[in-house]
Amino acid sequence: MNWADRYRRTQDESPEVPATPEAAERSLLEGNARFIKETVPNLPAPSTVPSADPAALSSVPVVPAAKQAPFCVVLGCSDARVPAELVFDAKPNQLFVVRVAGNVLGEECLGSIDYALHSFKDSVHLLVVLGHTRCGAVAAAVDAYLSPNLHNSIAFTRSLRSIVNHVLIAVRSAAVSLEEFWGARVVSDPGYRDALIEVSVYLNAGMTAHHLQEEMKPNEAIGTKVVYGVFDLDTCRVIGPDLNPQTDDTSKLADAPNHPDELIALGQQIAGSPMAARHLSEDYRKAHYPSRNIE
Ligand SMILES: [Zn+2]
């Protein structure tokens, strides 16, 4: 099964969308049948195994499941376009993946990561926080920040508010960084909202990585390093804050910030990077940063 080819195919042509719950269920079960055919080719078809016949059941070849031994824990967003196993071209049993909208660090996520770090400490060497461009959860938090009077309609349930509120910390910090770098008038630029989303995506991933490192200290406890990155939906690159996805050709994961001061510096770095600047209007960029050649 070539996952990378499958991912590219879904970019070129939209996958078929089942029109009803029944069709959706059928699509999943047919997919599982194809999966079984490929991964357990010797498994008899269900119709050949009488369910109540113990003798027939014992003739079914049993392939013992491998011991769970991921080398990496990934905290990523639930966005359907960013499946961690596919974008890292990883095989089953290589990644322990926790996905939640906005890759926010709630109690259950923290518990899942804690479980993985301690249960698989012999195999886990890396903990990755993976944000992504055009993140809907981050966009919702940015809209709630820009229009506080709409906060309740954007995050219209308590549970949604909990995600938005998690991301708001990064958004506030991103807004301060953008204003410090580009001047207070940046908030009036037509591209400000998109730039704020971009900077917030990075800061949200960086802050989460920092908090994971602070709360769990996995490096000291079991030698697991904490890193973060942002998957760019347009180029499919995992980009660190110092990379331009349009000109740099190597994906990169950055080390988790060690100190709150590093988060402030990170905000400044991202606010002034091509990733953020490309969203601002050309006139604004030229007027406020004439020496910088940003396309
Ligand atoms: Zn997202």
C-alpha cells in the first residue's frame, strides 16, 4: 500500500464523498475489506467461517499482533488533510498519534501522551507537535480575538470554547509580535487576519511543545526530545519558523523552546518571516520594511 501516492492522488482529485450515513458506513467497511485483503491475504472470507463452529474457527490462521513500539509520539490537528502517518510516510506501529482540533493540549491529550511516553519508553525517542497552515481551529480563535463580540457565536458551545480558548493565548502573543515587527497600523492591512493566523499556527505549535517539555520533562526522564513543526498544506513540507516553504527545499522540525523568553523571540522571528509577510499587502510591506525583499 503506497500511502504517499494515495495522499498525492487525493490532492489532485477530491476523493469521493459518500452521500448518506449508509454509504459512509459502506465506504469504511469496503476500505477495511481491501485493507484485510492486502495485510492478511490468507484470512478466509467471513462467509466460509461458521461463526458457531469452534473447529472451523481454530483453523483461521492467527497472526499475533506486534508489540506496540512506536518511535515517535505525534500531537497533531484533527484536520482531515493532515494525517500524520501519511505526511511522514510512516508505517503502522511507528507513530503514536494524538489528534485534536488545533493540536491543543487538554487533559486527555496530556494523559495519552503521558501514557505513551511511559509505556513505550524503550522505543519512543521523539515527541512532535505538528500544526498546519490554514488551521480552522486557529482561524476560529483569531476571529474570536478580532471580534470579541462574536466570540460566543464563533465558539458556540462550551466544548468548542475550550479549544478556542486554548489557542487564544498563542493568538494574543502573535498579535503583539506582528504589531511590534510591522507597526501598530498592521491591524488595518487587508492581509492582517491571514498573517495573524499564520503566526498563531506557529506559536501555538511552539507553545504547546514548550508546555509539553516543561510539564513532562521527557528528555530528562526518558531521553525523549520534544520538537515542533508546521505542515504546509500547499507544499506538503513540514516547515520550521526559519524556513520559507516556497524557496527552501528541506522539511524541518524545530526544538521546543526552553524558556518563555524564547517564545517571545519566536513570535518576533515568525512575524518577520516570509511565512507571515507574504499575507500583507505589497504596499504595506514596502512602506514598513523596504529593505526586505519578500515575495
Ligand atoms: Zn487544524
